Amino acid sequence: LLQYVVLRRDLWTELDWPLGSLVAQGCHAATAALWMTREAATTQQYCAPENIDHMHKASRPGWGGLQKWGAEDEAQLRKLATKLGEAGVAHKLWIEQPEDFATCLSTAPAPKSAVAPLLKKLKL
């Protein structure tokens, strides 16, 4: 099982958001996705005591040595949210307040085979 975290790359590359703020956006979205699906078997398996030290995330844009997925901008992030919804993939599109714009998206834990094909157009 994987939980995908997709950040807007333009927040980092064009709008000069601090790294800590971007990390916070990813944390908000990932936590919300887990909470929203807390009753799902996949989320319970992902968060089970025997798996707690083995959680896997995939995310992006590229800094450090982290392997991350990235949306170019808010429009691409919202398009991805629509695509995931149409495919029945549980996710949370994080909307930063009070600015009211999308900053990040996180899927609920899911098999890689169910989600990865939907993310193939995002840059690594």
C-alpha cells in the first residue's frame, strides 16, 4: 500500500514558499486523507501497529533526495483531484485558508496498481 502526496511545484519554484510551509501542506493533506478513510480496510491495514514503522509515501517536487510527484500548478492539481474522484480513488485536496487555493493533494492508502497509472503524467 502507498499513500501518494502531490504538491504544487509552482509554490516552490515560482512563489518561493519556504520548505517548511510545503511540508506542512503535505502533512495536512495526508493526515486528512487518513482520517477521512479511517474505517476503510486499506487505511486500517496501513496504520496497523505492525505496519506503523513501514508506511510508504510517494510525493513531489524535487528537493533533497526525496522521490516526489509534482503538479505544475493549481489547475493541474485540481484536474488530478477530479480524475481521482472519477476513478473512485479516495483522496483529500487540501485548500489553504484563508487564501482559498489548493496547495496539495493526498490519496488515502491504496495499492500502487490502482493509483500510479492516474499519476503517470506528473513529472518526477
